[in-house]
Amino acid sequence: MTNPNTKDAVRVLVHGASGRMGQAVLRLAAERQDLRVVAAVSRGVPAQRVVDGVPQFAASELGGAPGFDVGIDFSLPQGFDPILALCLERGAAFVSGTTGLGENQRDALDVAARSIPVLSASNFSLGVAVLGELVERAAAMLRGWDCDIVESHHVHKQDAPSGTALTLGEFAALGGAEPRYASLRAGDIVGEHTVQFATAGERIELIHRATNRDIFARGALHAAVQLSSRAPGLYRLRDLIS
Ligand SMILES: NC(=O)C1=CN([C@@H]2O[C@H](COP(=O)(O)OP(=O)(O)OC[C@H]3O[C@@H](n4cnc5c(N)ncnc54)[C@H](OP(=O)(O)O)[C@@H]3O)[C@@H](O)[C@H]2O)C=CC1
Ligand SMILES: O=C(O)C1=N[C@H](C(=O)O)C[C@H](O)C1
């Protein structure tokens, strides 16, 4: 096992650090021996310059961040371009969970992957990774059935349909279905996705319910450590699950 005080620990920059996901990532990162958070970046200027030993930066100060091996991004599409550019400039790996990206931003990930290891995932939970496979198989076996993907999230979520719903839709399409989407924003729901297949007289529902953001943060940290030693390329979460 690596010692966090030696150069063996993977140096991580957390982007979107003040957010719901950023806070979960920082808390779980502090428990790990195999990585060390060297910078926490939020949009606004931080009230304190160091928190729990971690240097804090505003997005406008990104260029002044210390050396790092991998950037973990849970921000918003408005914050995405500068952090991807910094990872490219520094030759660092890039792990992003930010959803609602535009087409140009998705294209930029493909281009970046020629130079650095890149993983962009709409959902870092193991359960959703499995659900995707189930949806593809169900769609392939239920040709001609209606396929509807219904997602529910907290009232602060800005994008709709969720990134996960769109990813599940891609799996459904691989199986031959034509998915439709519906979104609900209510209370503090962490994230729920239902994929329904329906025909006359019967229907099947495949459901994933996230009740704690730690599942996403843990998956992103695991991916970050794995990705930091990989060759440049575009990776999927399943490539890094061991
Ligand atoms: N892939 C996955 O498994 C998951 C993905 N997500 C996605 O992660 C993202 C973040 O979600 P959540 O934590 O709930 O969001 P929050 O709104 O709680 O946090 C957003 C963070 O991004 C920062 N930020 C916003 N705009 C900018 C900008 N222009 N430049 C730099 N930083 C910026 C905010 O800083 P400040 O506080 O200073 O404004 C804050 O730190 C969303 O896209 C969400 O869909 C969420 C959960 C799981
Ligand atoms: O914004 C969120 O909260 C979440 N976003 C991701 C998405 O858009 O799918 C993942 C998860 O559902 C929580």
C-alpha cells in the first residue's frame, strides 16, 4: 500500500469542490492512502485558503494550481472547458462526471484522449453500470415494446434528461428500442432511474435508486487512481472496474 506522504500517492485536483459531489469526493479522498488531494477548485473565491490541509482555489486561479496527476471534475458545463484545457496542458489524466455537456465539449473529450487518459461517465455507480447491460438485453428481447426512461432528481439539478437517462437510452437503442424520456425535479432525491418496457397487457420496469452520493464519489476516486497510470485514450468505467 502506498504512503500518502510519498510521491507514490496519486496527486488529485478536485474541480467543483464546493458542490454536493465535490464535497463527497473530498471527504472520501481524505480516507484513502493511495491518493492525495493537492488542490480543490470552486467557481467562487474560497473563504479559507487551506481547508483540512487542502489548498483552495477559485476557477479564475486555475492556472496557479500545483502539479497534479489527475483532475476529477464534478462541476457544470460552464466550468468544463478550462479544467479539460488545464489537464491537457499539464499532461494529467481527466475524470469527469459533469453532465449536460454540449456536442463541442463531447468532441473535445475525443480530441483530448489522443494526448491524455480520459474518462467521462454520466454515472459512477456500479448499479447503473449493470443496469445499462440489463437494459440493452431487455430491449433486444422486447422488440416493438414501448421504452420509456423516467428520471427523478433533487430540485437543484440543472440538466434534463439526466446524463444517466441519456446513457441508459443509448443502451436501449443498442438493443433496438426507441427510448422516450421524462424528468421529475423534487425535494432532495439523489437520483432515480426507471426504464420501462411496455406492450398491451404487460410491462417490465428496471429501476436504480441512488440514496447516497458516496457511491458516485467512490467510483470516481477509484477511476482516478486507475486512470492516472494508463496510456492516453478514451476509457469507459467498465475498463477500470477491477
Ligand atoms: N457522473 C456521476 O456519477 C454524477 C454526476 N453528477 C454531475 O456532477 C455535476 C455537479 O453536480 P453537483 O455537485 O450536484 O452540483 P453543485 O451545483 O452542487 O456543484 C457545482 C460545483 O461546480 C462549481 N462550478 C459551477 N460553475 C463553475 C464554473 N463556471 N467554473 C468552475 N466551477 C464551477 C461550483 O462552484 P461554486 O460553489 O463556487 O459555484 C460547485 O463547486 C452535475 O453536472 C451533475 O449532473 C452528479 C452526481 C453524480
Ligand atoms: O445531478 C445529479 O445529482 C446527478 N447527476 C447524474 C446524472 O445526470 O445522471 C448522476 C446522478 O443521477 C446524480
